[in-house]
Amino acid sequence: MYTTLISADDLKSLSGDFRVFDCSADLAKPEAGRQQFEEQHIAGAVFADINTDLSTHDQTLAVNGGRHPLPSREHFAKWLSANGVSNDTQVVVYDRQGMNYCGRLWWMLKWCGHEAVAVLDGGLQAWVAEGGAVETGAAAKVVAANFALGEPLTELKYTADVADNLGKPTQTIVDARAPARYKGETEPFDPVAGHIPGALNRPFNSNIASDGLMKPASILRAEFDALLSLQDAKNVVHHCGSGISAIPNILAMEVAGLGRTALYAGSWSEWCNTPGLPCAKT
């Protein structure tokens, strides 16, 4: 079972019940992900749209606020079933944007109780470099399966949770956005610039080495230890702009041996739109 990362070489030799999902995306261009998928994708992969499959804009289904609300676990389980995922399926997720977007599907499967899901280390670029088979056009139809929800294997935090514990030693907030957004110097998506008071900044792309692969576990461990100083890793709550690019930090902490930490999915887009909550700039 692969539960964090899988190499391109290991994916090439994978057999049995497995399903590959392409999560390529561009938040500024909602149609770009599918276009990229149709231009080239791993042979047999299915496209997962960050805006419509891995998020919902139907308030009757949304479990949180922000720009990319999570759909209910029940609704998402139906999507998994329709796309050929059962409780015995090894799932592999990837993108071509530095493993930024595919983490969303990785996390959501854990949230639905499915441990057998891994991120393709290095994404599509690593697969192509290893000579992996690719194809173009729309995905082939898949045979539906039956996915039954299990107990969540990851922790979801809500705005009230984060607000109630703000400034307490039992909560350490890590912000995955670029430094300029964290500092409040610019804000391309949300109406307010800045960050949650007390949050630490670790841009999601800090986890990627120059070769496009995730940094070795020992390096990740040293970097997160330096970031957190004496604060306990188990108290970390990750966020970003809308609950997507925070997940590479969750994955990286797990790879580093620091456990599976919590996600504030509403993130800055929900926080800064909630009346009465403080916003800081540095």
C-alpha cells in the first residue's frame, strides 16, 4: 500500500486494483486543467476537476466556506464510486504544477477513510522522464465501483475551531501562501490582504527540490523543526488561500515523520470574510 508518495518507477510496476487521477489546474483559469489533461496525461488516468469534482459551490453540499468549499463526504463518496474507486483500490494522484493541486484529492480520500492513496512524486514531468505511457484526448469511461465511507483518517478544522484557539499554545497555524500574500503586500484572490494573527509562513513550494521531486524526509524534518521551534508538531493547523495549497505541507510533514496534521479548509478566503475576526500584516 502506498500512502504518501509513489515514484514514477513504482507506478510503472503497479498492478491489481488501482486508479490514477490527474488533478492539474490553474486557479486563475478554471478550464485550463481539463485542457492540459486532454493535451497529455498518464495512460488510463481520469481527470479530477479542482473546481467541480473536488470542491462544490452548492451550499446544500458544502461543509465549509471559502473559495473552494469541500463537498460533503457522502457526496464525494458517490463521485469516487462513479469513477471506479472501491475500498480496495490503490489510488495515485498527480498534477503538473509541483504537486500542488493533487494533494487535495489525496487529503479528501483520507478524510473519507481511505488510506491507500499516494501522490506521484514529481508529477507528470517525472512520469514522462521515466518513459511512462501517456495519451491525449478525453479519459476513457471507467467501470463504476462501490466506495463505502469509513471513519476520517485526517482532521478537518473549521473557522470556529481556529478562532476559539487563536493564541493558545495548543494551536500552531502554518500558512502555505507566498510570502507577499502572507505579509499583506498583495492579494490577488480575496478582498482582504494579510494573515491570521500568529500564523507561521511556509510556502507550499518550499517542499520541492530543484529536480521537481519532494525533498528528502531528513531535510523536510529539519526545515519543519526550524519553523516550529519548540512548538509541538501535533498542534499544527495548516491553511492557505482556499484549502488547496496547504495540503502539500500536510503531506511533507507526514513524509518527514511528524505525523498527519490538521487542515483548516476554509482558510484565508473564509477567515477574512468572517465578520469580527482579526487580520494581521507584517
